[in-house]
Amino acid sequence: MRNVLAMMLIFGMTLALAACTPAPVSLPLIGISMPTQHSERWVKEGHVMKDILEEKGFSVNLQYAGDDISTQKRQIESMLADGARVLIISAIDATALAGILDNAATKGVKVISYDRLLVNTSAVSYYATFDNEGVGILQAESLLEGLRERKGEGPWNIELFAGSPDDTNSFFFFNGAMSVLQPLIDEGQINIRSGKMSQREVSTLRWDGAAAQARMDAALAAHYSDGTPLHGVLSPYDGISRGIIAAFISFGYDVGSGNWPIVTGQDATAPSIALIRSGHQYSTILKDTRDLARVAVDMVEAVLAGSEPRINDIETYFNNVIIVPSYLLAPATVNIGNYRELVMESGYLTEEDIR
């Protein structure tokens, strides 16, 4: 009987302790909407954010839209239906999501525009990105550095490429680059033999390397088949750069000779670091997206705590409705002389990645 009473006492104490133990706190759902898995940067960044947020206890719904606008809309609507409290969005088309985001705002959902500025809506809370005009300036400066280093003092023949016309970043990149190049074009130091110099004429829908290759093929045939040298190409993105380089190879340019043009890029992707090492690409721009992912996570934590996240720009990024408070990170130029320090020693890429 004493044993039975003792067991009943222990059981009762266990129930009492269990009743006093607080239930685990369930942190809010965070939705992450990425444009595509066709670029290694979006894959890496999405999973970096997901891993950090889950380590902090958040539930995360990470989706990739496959460069399809309707898919991205459905995915975001599903996140809202599931009760997401914060959305981190890198849009395929920055103009296409205004209606959905306005609906999110009515539900009190905070929206963080990630790397690509969301426009035509007041529902964007914050913008996490790099100094995108600065990216374009660095690309143009690197192009000029390569031209002077390998092509003499000019004048130089170059061609211009820009990114996707539905990506707001494309305009910042191009405007930054042209702030450097336009004075030299006006002076006659730089010639654009194709005559294509406006953002509209040189844009590359969805940043598609195959489209860039086709356009470069056509320009080479039309303007350089008579032996006129092409000295360089302003390329805004490594995928576009690889398409341009493929056109050079098919046209008969030889990287081992003096006729190989200078080619810029962006994102420090593994294939393009390999091309920098082989001499096919002159430079790229490193935007350490691990840092950008952490900025976005910090913004999530701040808005859910009811506080203001770190912001360092409240003037630049007008989205046609409001100026979006932003945090801008600094980009860096990567070339043959510094890629080991900036890309390898920092752990951004490994030798295995580049092979």
C-alpha cells in the first residue's frame, strides 16, 4: 500500500510540474520568395537565410519561382494563406507584385525587398541590397582599367549590355556604368559601332546568357567582320558574360592572342572565376551575399520585435510611391590579381566549386 501511495504521489508531482512547464514558443512563419534556381547566387542566398532563420527558431517557407511571374504570385499568396508574418521577396518582375503586396499590408504583414527593389506599392517596409549604382561604376572602371592595360590608350571600340528591363537593379547598374563611360563616348575616346547605347536597346530579358550570345553574334557579324577590332564589352552579369564569351569563341577570337576583348561581369560565380583564371573574363563584381542574407535576417528580427532595423540610406530608392528605407552593402571588383583573397580566402567559393 505504501508503494502504491508513493507512486501516486510521484505521478501527481510529475503532472503538477508538467502543468507548470511553459509550452515551447512557436515563432512566426517567414516566407522567402526567390526568382529562380538557374543562378547559383539565388540558390545559395535562399538557403543561407533559411538556415539562419531556422537556427533562430523561425518556421520558413522558401520557394523558387523558376523565372515565372504567375508562379511567384501563387507562391506568395500561399505564404500569406499559411500565415506568414514577414515576406522576403526578390521579384522576377518588380512591377508585377503590387496588388499582392498591398493585400499583405492590410494583414499587417511586413515586406522586405531583397536585392531587387519592389515598385509601385507602399507595402514595402525595407530594402536590403548593395550599392547598385556603385556596382555599375565599378564595372565601368574595371572595363577602362582592362582597356588601358591590354589595348593601349585608345580610342576603343566597345559594346554595351544591360540586364533585364523588368529588374530595377538593371537600371541602377547601367546608369552607374554610363556615368563613367558617357563622357568618354562624348569625347570620341570610346566608340559604339553598333550604335546601341540606350538601356532599352541593350537590355537582356531575364539576364539570359543565350540571348546575350545571340545579340553578340549579330553585332560581331554586322560591325566587326571586316577586321575592325572589338576592344571590350560592358557586361552586367556573369551569365551574360559567358554568353558573350561563347560568341567570341565562335567568331574566332583567341584568348591566347592580343585580339581577345575585355569583358566585365557580376556575382563572382564559380564558372566566371574559372574564366578569369583562364583569361577569358577580365573581372567580375563580388557582392558577398552571405552578408546580404544576414542583413535581411536582422531586418526580420527587428520588425517582429517592433523596432527599427539598421538603415544607411533613406534617399536613393524611390519605388514610384515611397522612398524605401534601405541598407546598402559595398561591392568589390574581382580580377586575376585579387580573386584568391576576395573569393577564396574569404570562403565565398572553394577550389572544388571552381573546378
